[in-house]
Amino acid sequence: MKHIVFYSGGLGSWATANRVIQRYGKENVILLFTDTLIEDEDLYRFLEDTEKDFGIDITRLADGRDVWQVFKDTRFLGNSRIAKCSHILKQDKSREWVEANYKPDECILYLGIDFTEEHRRKSPIRNWAPYQVEFPMCEEPYVNKVDIIKDLESRSIAIPRLYNKGFSHNNCGGFCVRAGQGHFINLLKEMPDRYKYHEEKEQEMLKFLERNDISILTRTKKGQKQILTLKQLREEYESQPEQIDMFDIGGCGCFVEE
Ligand code: SF4
């Protein structure tokens, strides 16, 4: 029986991997990383540090496209409701690899969802059937991010730098089509060049699709749903920062939605 952890390079998936390795031994564990090719450079450092520490070579997969190429190929701009990037670059890629290597009764799959996210368990269980999916961080002893950081510190492993920059995850280099206004403003403040890149890519995509009525972000004003491009968001932040909903963080769910 192989124990396959979807290893994203985030704190939750590290804690999951650590727990699964402690239970079953490193020789029975596979850490599966799917690269979106727009990851933060420090994510690769974290992967290297942790693979040395665990004594396991991480299995690295990549479709070869990044999220923007996926949006172009599918002629669909990802947003909080539909993220084809995560389907194609992460879920499909992982499924292809798992099915090619193991039958459902030869492996168990593990996701880093924790006890505060119990409601997110249903979709991956349904999506991966007949494979079995487990969520070790939903089990006792319950740990939070601070506990995980302490654990990493005790092993002299620096946490991925995006967490220190105020990001809630280490996916896609701080970008995510499921993120909210507050998350994107954090990207603008912490990594303005990266924000500019995505702002330009979104504009390029609108031109490519010949649309001016879509955007990654949307908001509701006076009961009306409105588009909010990254260009608009930046301009509004520069002129009227108090108008931005900094509590709208959104949430990445690469492996947890339909
Ligand atoms: S982190 Fe966000 S942008 Fe990146 S693949 Fe997942 S859903 Fe898409």
C-alpha cells in the first residue's frame, strides 16, 4: 500500500506529509507536487529543504503550461467560481499520474485540509472515487499554523517566504484566481512587479477574448454584481484605498472543489 500525499509546498501539506511519514514510514510514502510554473521561487527551496529532511525524493509533475496559457487554451478566464487552472494543472495531472501507477486498492491519497475546513472534504472524496482520500490534519492532535511553524523551526527549515509576506497560502507565487481584493492588494504591496505581470495578463486575456464584461475579481455594489479587473483594483487602491474590502481574502482550493 502506498500513501500518496498531494504536496503543494504549503504549511498544511507539509504537516500532512510529516504525519503520514510518521505513521507509515518514508519508504511507503510518495510526495506528489504539481507545478503550475508560476510558483514562488522560494517554494522550490522549501521543497528541497523538506525533501532532504524527510529523506524522500519529491515526485514532481508539470503539465508544461502555466495558468495563463490554460486560460487562453480553454478561452476562459479563471475566477472564484471556476478555476480551470487547478483542474487541468493540478487535479487532472495528479489523477493521470496516480491512475497510471496505482490501482484504487494499492494506494491511499492524502490532502492537507485541516480541522477548521471539514466542510471541504466532500468534493475531493467524490472527485477521487474509487480512490480513498484521507485528511490526517482533521484528526487529533489538532494543530494550527503556529504549531506547524514551530515544528519547522525545530528542524531548522525556514517557512516559505510568502507566509512572512502576509499570504495565506504558498500557491501560484501569491496569485490565485480564487483570491479576493485584500489578497490581491497584499500582492500589489509586497510584490508590485508580480502584480503588474498578472494585471497585464488579465488585460491581454480580455483583448484575446474580445470581452470587457469579465474579470477575475467581481464585487457587489448597491446590490449589483460588477466586474473588477486587477487594473481597476490597483487604480482604486492608489486613489481611494479606503474603498477596498481588505477583508475579502478569498481562498485557494486547488484540490478541494468539483
Ligand atoms: S492556486 Fe489558484 S490560480 Fe493557482 S492553480 Fe490553484 S486555483 Fe488556479
